[in-house]
Amino acid sequence: MFCAGRRNSNMPSCDSVKVAVRVRPFSKREKDAGSTCVISMKCNCTTICDPKNPGNEKTFKFDLAYWSYSGFLKNEEGTLVPSGPDSRYADQKRVFQELGQGVIDNAWQGYNATLLAYGQTGSGKSYSMIGYGSNRGIIPVVCEELFRAIESSQNNNRHYQVTFSMLEIYNEQVTDLLSKSKKAGSLKVREDQHRGFYVDGLKLVPCESYTQIERLIEQGKKTRTTASTSMNSSSSRSHMLITIHFKQIFLEDDITKQSSINLVDLAGSERQKSSGSEGDRLKEGACVNLSLTTLGNVISALAEAALGKKVIHIPYRDSVLTRLLQSALGGNSRTVMIAAVSPADICYEETLSTLRYAERAKKIKNKAIINTSPTEYLMKELKAENNKLLSRLAGLGTSGKRVEKETKELRRLLAENELRIQAMQNAWEIQLQAARKEWEQQFSSITQERKMMQSFPYLLNINEDPQLSGVLKYFIEEGSCDVGQASSNAITLRGLGS
């Protein structure tokens, strides 16, 4: 299921970005418009036909091509599956097995792993990444399978640590979706010589099970929905980045391997002409397109560099998104991109643009290395230093002021080193205990909400994105509704994390 073996060499692994294209069924809008399908797939090749010039076809070859346009049915659980043995329909299970499982395998080997979804608004990115209903996407299944693998490989000589974070980039501002105290867009991206670009103050939550991550994702979705209401945005107008830090500690060898798994649902690209955006929507669309254009410029520059061309500057710093994805693109990561496309003729230009974007990304070369923790090396050095100090103590005499003074100094150094070692060993337990207290509080809130759902009628929110619909609630209790009586007739929907 995974590769947990250790590799002695830490030489960089030079890999191209792995690219898969996935075409979804027609949307209601496309059906109502009488759309025709302009996409065809054969093996790993994707062909698009110009609806205005039927003889003009363009073919792109990627690592994988997923036909999710037709040939499916819904089973009793509501899951979309191939309609028969001859169907070529690519369901969520197959997409995970061929893309998500590789992310887990790379993490077990100690590599950083990134999976990002790109495409126009409404092309099916969030469906592939998060899923809907019983059709779970890559993100929840990756999290669940990671913990399943951890449970099956537990022994006394290995420890595993998992931390989870979830953020949103909207209008070039970063919001921590797991923090109840920080305001939207309040976090800053900073740069460190060793860490590279990072989000200062981002909440990293220690997790012991998939159930905890599942609750965190729900909490993040509620925060995201609340933010979208106040900022007049929807999920397609913001980038979402989930990061899982996975650490493996091999006690018998004093070796630690750690990896960062970045799961990115990019904002949808769109043309103002076809979307009809105006006012605030036009402004936010411009910000989204700016970050995606910068991402495209970074991809183009890296593609040219991979082909041996001289590239003076790669514009990572031109947007928040590209700064945070620097390692994933041309850096220390094994990266996968899903290019989500519409099959409809009315989306021809956007789909062609997505395919060209993905074609450039395919040329990028990353240099991934197995990550070993400097903390473990430091602990090893401190222990070795303590052994030397003990040897010196044993070799000292028993009398004299010089001996007494040197003994005192050696004991002070020993005590300091022991405190540093203990602090590094206890840091994880302290974080875990704090997280457990939060879990208990959150579980209490969830239990209370479920009891109220059984006792009182309630209202639910509706969002442009079905992922964010139904996550905020307003319970109608006696005396709780003042519509028509208060100066403001608004009802505020609230939920966990809002």
C-alpha cells in the first residue's frame, strides 16, 4: 500500500510535474444552451475540436486522461460508478488510486508532495479534490488512507506525527480557516532562509485520527462560508490550500523523515465576457486572474528553463499564491496537477486555455529530496556532547579549586543539554494535549447542535458552490426570530466555527 523503506542517499530526484486532465459531464447551464461535446479522449491523449471550424482539432498528451463525461450510473449509496464493464467512465475511486495514492507513497518515502487542481470556474476542480456527498474526492480519501496506513504500521520503534492546516487566499489576502480569533485576510506571508515562504501565525493542529481531520475540514468550510457571505465571494473565487505535515520517527536509528503534503483547490479562471462579472465580482475576478496569470508566468518560465533556455527571473514574488507554491513548482516537491475541463462547445476557449496551461506545466522539472529533520540531528549531537562531558567528569580528580570549578561548569552544560533534549521531546506532547482540549470542546458543540437539529426547525444557507451550502444554520426557537419587529429584519445563520 505504501513504501516505508528508508533510502540512504539523499540525492535530488529530478521529476517532471505529473499532469492529468479530467472532463466532466454537461452542467445544467450547458444542457439548457443545447451544447455539443468538443472533447474526445484516447489513451492518454485529449483532443479538442473547434466548434466554429470542425476540421480544426488540437491534441494534447498528458500522463493521464480521465473520461468522466458519460458512461456512469448512480448506485444505491448515491455514488457515481461506471455503468458497465465496458464503460470507460473514470470515477472518484480510480482518480484517487492513480493520483492520490501516489501522494501518500511519496510522503511515506519522505518527499514533499503537492496535488493541485486547475481549470475554469465550474469545471469540476472541487469535485475532484473535495467531492460531493458519497462521491468523496482526493483530499478526504488521502487523509483517511494516511491514518489507515499509520495504524497498520505502528510498532515500538516508530512514531508518527501528523499536523493539519487549512487556509484560503482571497483578493491576495490569506485567511486561516481553522482559527476563530483571526480576522479574514489578517495573516502575512514571510520568507525564511531555511523554510522558504511560509504563513506567519497559521494554526497547525496536531491530529491523531482521520475523524479529527474530517471535523477540521468541516470547520474550515463553515469559516469559508461565513467569509464568502461577508466578502461577496464564493469558493470558486478563492484558492484553498490544505497542508498535512507528516513526520516519521525511527527510534532505533535516531532518524526522522518528514514531508509536507499540499492539496490545492485553485480558484476558477474565467473570462469577464463569458461570466458577465461586474462591480465587486469583476474586481475579485481581476485578482483571481492576476494570481493565476502570475502562476502561468511562473510555469512558463520554469518550462523554458527545463528546456535549457536562459531564464533570468522567475516571478514567484508577484503573488501570494506563487510564493506559497514555490516549492511545489520547480522546487523540493513531487507535484501532480489535475486540469479540470468542460466538454461543452460554449466553453471552447476556456478549455483550450486550460489544456495549454497544463501542457506548459508538464515541462517543469522538480528536484525533490528525502527530508530528514535537523531536530533529530541536533538531539543526536546533544546526546553525543553529553557523553563527552560525562567522560570528562569521570576523568577529573576529587579535590582542588580548579577541579571543583570545572566540575561545576561541566554539570551546568550537562543540565542545559538535558533540558534542551527534554524540551524537543515534549513539544509534540504539549501540542497534542492542547489539541485534545479543543477536540473535547468541539465535540460538545457538535453534540449540542445535533440535539437541537432533532428538537427545533432550522434554516440552512444556500451558496453558489454546493460544497458550501447547508453548513450554516439558524434554529427557530421560541422568541428567537424577530423578523418584522427589529429595525433590521436580517436573520444571521451561524454554525460551528462561525
